[in-house]
Amino acid sequence: MAAQYMAIDQHGQTYHGLTRPRADLLKRLGRRHASKMYIDGKDGQPKHIGYIIAGHWLTVYRVEPWEGRS
């Protein structure tokens, strides 16, 4: 099964069912350019957490099945 992703923008709008986060978000927002969005990790190194597309600051999350978790 291919990995599934979701994204949440700065306003709380969600985007579900992403299999290729960058390409799928660009298509849904009708855009062709995305900039990577970073935060500082605990070790001080930058961590890529999502994309900035047309004024949307989108944090991307991997979605995993709940079953088998304890």
C-alpha cells in the first residue's frame, strides 16, 4: 500500500488523500510553484515539514493505519 499524506494550512484547512504531497497540493490549489517550508529541529538543523503554495503554509503529515498500535 502506498503511503498516504495529509496537509494542514495556517488557517486549519485540511487536504486529505495525498499520495504525492507536493504534486497533489499544487494540482488542488491550481498552482505550478511550491517553496519548501522548514523549521529548526532540536539539533539546530533545518527540517523540511511542508510547502508554501500561493500563500498557504502547508504542514504535511504521513497518515498511518491505527490497527496494530498499542
